Amino acid sequence: MEIAVFSDIHGNYVAFQKCIEYVLERGIKTFIFLGDYLGEFPYPQKTMEMIYSLKEKYTCFFVKGNKEDYWINRKYENGCEWKDGNLTVGALQYCYSNQTEKDIEFFKSLPLCQEIIWEGFEPLLACHGSPNSNSEKLLLNDEKTKSVLDKCPYNYILCGHTHLQGVIMYADKVVLNPGAVGAALHSGGKAQFMILSQEKQEWNYDFISLDYDKEKVIKEIQESGLADIAPYWSQITKDLILTGNISHGEVLDRAIKLCEEDNKKCNWYDVPEKYWERAIMELIK
């Protein structure tokens, strides 16, 4: 049996469609999704329609990413801090405005982590960030990661969130990250996922990277109006899917630091435009 593992689609339905076509042609009918279904890309309903279709037709396991918490908090928390932010959160506002009640209820239903067991094989623990939090990163050669794994009873852990495809081996633990479908880092601009297969009681893994029609994505970022609502975020998105080099978080962190140098305090959801412009000039060539 083979299992397709996807993470961090972020609403890039064009890349997602390419990955699904590859998987179905290979005859795979079992899917594990590690969260962050929507995010920076236009026409989020196209991604959700694909997810609902796969859920109906095949065996699917889902967990909640940190992005899903954004949508749930926006819906139910009156004090949602990014609700009235500036262009910094334009992509969040665009994505939220294009969701349905069905989407929010689906996201609410998802667990933080899920144990997945097939008889005769090592159990899998699927999560987005870590077994503790969907916003915590498991990173190679990181002491905090080692501490998390020391406390985790599972030998095989599937996680995303970092957008970095790879494996972490520590003690008797194996952490497998499929990378990101939507905006993978250091991927050469390709969509990434993973295929698991079973051998005796062990799990084998095959990391997949696929090219897709990025020019179509860039065109739709413009024509959807997303680039007008979130000009800086969209500029980073375009560069990221073409090169895979600089993440949104890196640019945002730099913009905040520049803002703090002048103002001492800077809210992440309300960074003035001039600091975005300076950060992008510094980091995106």
C-alpha cells in the first residue's frame, strides 16, 4: 500500500491539482493531510472543492494547521487582532472572505494530531507543527526538537509547517516532513509532497517534487484582485513559487524589525508600507 502525504497547500490549487494527478495515476487511494489548506493564493474555494472531493471518494486523514486557527479565530473571537489590520494582512482578509460556513466547520472539526494505525505496522502520528502545537517547528539539529521528541511516544511522526522537505532522525524517532505543496522552501519553485509505503513493519518514504504552471498562478494572483488587497505579500508569493528562496515570515520579520528600530513597538498585523518596501528591497533580488 502507498499513502500520499500533503502539507501546506496554502490555497495553491494549481500545484495541488498537479500533485493529485500524479498520485491518482500511481493508483494511490489513501491520503494524509497535515494542515494549512488555505493561505496566500487566489480562489481558495477551488482548493476546498478538491479536498471535499478527495474526502468523499478516498480514505483521508486530516489534521489542523496554524492557518486553520486563523480562520476559526477570525470567525469566533471578537478581539481578533488582524481583523482590522492594514495591507500586511490583506491576504488573510482575502482568504477569509472567500470561505464558507462549511469550510469553517470543517476546520473546527480537525484534531491537532491524529494517530494513524494499520495492523502490523508502526503507528504514525500526524501533526502540522509538532505533537505539542500546530505553530511549533520541528527542525534538524535543534535542541528544542530533541526535547519534544524525547517526550513523544511515537517512533514515526509526520509534520509540516516549516515548508522544508526532509527527514529528522533522532534516537529511535523518525520525523518526516513532506515539504509544502503550495510554496515550498528551497525547492526550486516546485510543489512537494511525500509517498509512504510499507515494508515489513517499517515505513519507507519517497519525497516528490513536481513542476507546475506557475505563470497561471501569477496571472490569477493579479486577475483575482489579491495583488491589490495584499501587494507586498503577493510579491513575496510570486518570488517564492518561482525561486523557493525567501519565505513570507522572513520578510515580515525584517519589516517588523525595521519598524521597531524607528518606533520601538510594531504590531505584526499593521506594519507601515515603507517598512515592507525596504524589507522586500533587501531580501528579494
